[in-house]
Amino acid sequence: MSTGTLFDKVWNMHKVATLPSGMDQLFIGLHLIHEVTTPQAFASLRERNQRVLFPNRTFATMDHIVPTDSTQRPFADPQAELMASTLEKNTADFGIQLFDFKSGKQGIVHMIGPELGLTQPGMTIACGDSHTSTHGAFGSLAFGIGTTEVRNVLETQTLALSRLKVRRIVVNGALQPGVYPKDVILKIIAELGVKGGLGYAYEYAGDVFDTMSMEGRMTVCNMSIEGGARIGYVNPDQTTFNYLKDRLHSPKDMEKAISYWSDIRSNADAAYDDELIIDGSAIEPMVTWGINPGQSVPVSSNLPKCSELQHPQSAKDAYAFMGFSENQPAQSIPIDVAFIGSCTNGRLSDLREAASIVKGKKIHPKVQAMVVPGSQRVMAQAESEGLHHIFTEAGFQWRNAGCSMCLAMNPDKLTGNQVCASSSNRNFIGRQGSPNGRTLLMSPSMVAAAAIAGHVVDVRKEIGHE
């Protein structure tokens, strides 16, 4: 059993009681909500004449169902409009702050929490979205929850959770040019599998994370859930503190806050339940070829043989669906659509890297491409730097902030059996809106390079570091 880790310290500080079931009841410091997983939760409160216990600890935004081509209301989709208007009514009735389009602070829920300084080290955070693990980049314990649990947090500000084991994942060395945080997490998932993290919290450590930006750490923590882990986190350090300085909701007394944030770091002699060590300098740009995020290869290699894999039948199913062949070069895979965005890779640094690849070039004639900033703030910053012009001149569509094609609960969808190079987080069958659509996960720079070439390509060729 782990001892002395950040996980243990934060868990114990927020533990209210151990329940008869053996689960721990944890106080939740920050609750983030959106339009999709809240209507039934609020309806349950109304039915039982209950109130939101701490409305000042809950913040709302619209992201999943919003169209990205226009923010004009009412939305063309009646169901999307109903969800949006229901959120507006619920937040008004229960006294919860809503970051809507008029606020200038709207965006994907896991983008706006950090941007506004709501996400802070040492917190417990919950949201009705599996990628809440993103917030662990700040040294918080961040849990994705279901609608019933959303109701419980609204009503009691607590959650009943089973204590997790802690696996320390150490990535040492330095990443090659053209290798990004997205490649790091895809490599980790490829090593441990999509179920390797079940029952675990992942603590990310080592040289690579010590030098990684906050935005990069968020990308890695975001996809912890894709590896089966309930949460992922990085110990807070000066990079964390610098990011949080002068944010809207950051502590006014930063010196006092930093003292606390430093104390919750894992002890030097902390005990872990498991440890994995990876050579960061050997990581290549990664690309998925199958139907789960663990089915990936380095871009310079060929697709694997089923007989060489731990789960050969899963690989056979993936090949049958994707239409690819064993031993096929990864770079021979053509694409039809390129998507840059999502809570995984829709931040300013992602857009800057992708823009540097496409600047002065044109996307392949057969490729449809779009860039969707993760928040209104990112959109405004990108436009102030002229990034939108770089993308549109190359042939990309420049969209408004939202979840977009990551999960396609909006008009941004694949059609037929299109192949999409995507900077999002999941490549499950049907994830991007078409039951036959095929998704290849990769870094934003890799997506940009594929959009230009019309097929998967090693981005290191584009930057002269192959």
C-alpha cells in the first residue's frame, strides 16, 4: 500500500469517513459541470426539494453539444438547444456561475478550470466527464463521475470512492524534436495496456515531466483514463506555480498557497504499489492503428502482427474494422479528415506547434481539415497571434470553441468510413459520429503533417529531425 505520496496526503485530508461498504467518503473541493450530464441530476434535486449545498464550489460551462460553426441561439439542433437552455435555467435557479458565450470564458470544461485558476494543487475535483483526470496535472485528485454522482456532489459536496493503489511512471531523458506529450501518453498506454491502470492512480515523474509545460502535463493526465487509471497527476512545482500566478481565481496570498502546495508533494521516501520506468529519449511520434488507444505504433514502424500481440483477437477485430493489414507501414495509411482540438490537444501551445507545420503550405486536395480551439480564451489568444490566418490559408476551417469532433455530440462528425487523423483522446468505433468512421490518434503536429501529405507521415521529416 502506498504511503507518503501526494495521493495519500490529499486523499487523507479530504476523507470525511469510512463507510460501512469500505469506501471512503471524500469532500470535493471543486465541482465542474456541463450541459450533458447534469439535467437528470438537477431534476432529482427538484423532485426531492433539495438544494445545492455549496453553489460557490460548482462552476458550469457549455461544451459537448455546442456547434462550432456558429454560436447563434437558438441552436439548429432542438436537442442541443434544450440541453443548453436547461443548463442556463438550472444554474440560475441554484445560484451556480455559468461561463456561457457572452462571458468570453466559455470552453471545454477541462480547459476553463485551469485557465481561470479554479484548478489548484491539493484539491479534490469532480466532473461528469471521464477526462476530468486532466486536472491532475496541477497535483490534484480529479475524478470523472456519472450523473448520479453529479447529483450527490451537488447535494452533499462528497463522493463515495474506493481507495486506489498508486503506480509511479517515471519517464527519464529528453524527448526528441517532433515528439510531444501526446506521444508520451500513447507510449505509456501501449506499454501498460488500456486496462493496465484499473484500480490505480498514476503519478507521473522523471526528467521529461520535470521539464514539461503545464499544457503538456494536462495532455498526459487527460488520457490517464484511456489507460484504465481512475486519475493521473504530476507533483506541483515551480512550473505549476508560475502557471497559476495572477489567474482569476488563484489565491491572493500566493506565498501561503505555494507553501501548502509544496508540502503535499510526494515525499522522497514515498512508497508506491508499482513503478514503471521509460526511456523518454527512445519515444518516437506515435499513431494509433486500431480501435482502442492502446493499439498504437511508432510512426516509423509497420503495423504489428496479431500473433505477436498479447490480445491477438482484439487486433484481428481492429484490422477487420479499420481495413488495414498486418505489417503495413504506418505511413502508408491515407486520411480523409484532419481534426485539431479537444480537451487533450486544443490548447494554445498545440495550435502553435501545428501552425508551425502548415505555415505556407496547403492541405492535400482530398482532405477536409478543421481546427477547434478548446476555449474562447485560446481562440482569442491564437487570433491575436495570427494563427487562424495560417490555418485558413492552408485550407483548414477555423471554428469556435467546443468539444467538436472529439465525440461528435454536435454537427462535427465523420461520414461513412472516413479516416480521421485526430488530436483527440479516443478512437473507439463510432466515437467521431459515424458507425463506420475510423480514427487515428496522434499529436496535433502529426495531424497537421498528415493533412498536408494526405496520409500518415513522420512529423520529424517536416522539421528536419528524422
